[in-house]
Amino acid sequence: MVIHKKDFENVTDQKLDFFPSAIAVHPITQDIYMLSTKDNKCLAVFSHDGKLKTLQFIDKELMPQPEGICFSPEGVLYISSEGKKGEPGNLFEFNYKAK
């Protein structure tokens, strides 16, 4: 899979550096979820054939260092984030809703 900067610019209307830190495949949709944690903290979702579908910026106060991503067999998304300044890390759960 090749990531093109112009794809992010088309979605966000701004220049964006994307540095993948974690990747997981959704067990139901087969979409590819990828975290970027350096500079811009965001979650990109690609179709199974590598086309960028969406990009969501992550609040760095909520998730200072999002580093881990996985799914349950039912499609529940889990993202782990390291803590900051001596605070413990967190594990976030996002339920899957079929469209």
C-alpha cells in the first residue's frame, strides 16, 4: 500500500504529514485503519484497495500518544495511548455501528 500526501490534502484542504504508527484491518468492512502520532495525531481509514476514505484528527489532550489499534471480531475499535507527564496511559473503545 502506498500513501500519497495529495490524498490527505484532498480530504483536509491542507498540507499534512502522515507518519503511520499502528495499523489494523476492520474484521467486517475490511477497511484499513491507520494511526499517525508524530506531528499530526490522526486516524486515517482506507478502503481495502488502499483509497483514503476519511481522516479524523485526534485531540492530543485526550490521546497524547496514540500508538496501538485493534478490533474485536464484532468490529469494536480499540485505541491505546501512552500517558503524558507521568500520567497513566489509556485504552479507548469505540463501538461499531453498521451503515
